[in-house]
Amino acid sequence: MSKHRIKQFYLCITDKMGSKDKAFVEKYLNDYEEKLFNKLSVKEQKHCVRVAYDVEEICKNNKENLDKSKLIKAALLHDIGKITFKLTIIDKSILVILDNLSKGRIKKFSNLKKIDTYYNHGEKGYDILKSKGYDESFLYLIKNHHNKNIVSNKELNILRFCDDKN
């Protein structure tokens, strides 16, 4: 395992949502989105906020015409599919290790809810949000934030980079 994964584990068990984080969430999410966001575990909320902070920083320093608000909202909601079945830090740690050791072959056991949530939360998030009138480019980010086969989408690459970092 890499130092990166150890850092993620440490942050997951120690990091808490502060008043600055809550204000940041309120700035970018509407009432419906906040209710969804608050269904995530605190560790998942904080992860999404860290991803959103990094997205915000990239948008500040990027000369391209990026929709900062859309990208930050996508960062805050990218793991919303995890509300369908909660994973504990131990569950997630074991799944990360097994995924690494099996080179992704445990995905074939997606009939188990924990494995299904781990691998398919992007699709589940897409399903939760698609009936609420979001544009397709936003839903695309939610659905594909773990899809490594897509490389030509600048916004998706930013979201993916920030997610992987956190």
C-alpha cells in the first residue's frame, strides 16, 4: 500500500466537518442537495469537501473556461451514490486492499452490497440525481468519476485527480 492510502485512512478516522466546511457546502448546494449530502457519513462528507476544495483551487489557477460552481457541486456530490449502502472505514479499507490484490477481479462479486456500493456508487449517484433536472454534463461527472477509460474530458479529469488525491 502506498503512503497515499495511509494518509487517506488517517484523514478518514481523524478529520471532522468544521464550521468552515459546513459554510462551504451551504454556499454551493441547494436545500435538496444538502439533505442528500447530509445522508453521507461524516467521513464521506469530509472527503467530498476536501475534493471540492482542491477543485476550487484548480479552477482558480486554470486559465480555461471552466464552470467552477458546477465542478465544485459535482465534487461535493460525486459520492452521493454511497447513501444507498453505508461502508465503514474498515469495509472500505478491506475492499481497497482486496481490489488491489485481485487487480479488480472482486468486482464480479457485485451481488454483495458492499462490493456493489464500492464499485458502482457513481452509477447509483447518477440514478439518484437524474430525475431532478440536472444537465447531462453534470450527471456525466457523477456517473464516471471512477471510469478510467474516459480521458478526453477536462472537467472529469479534474474531478478524478482531486478525488484520487483525497
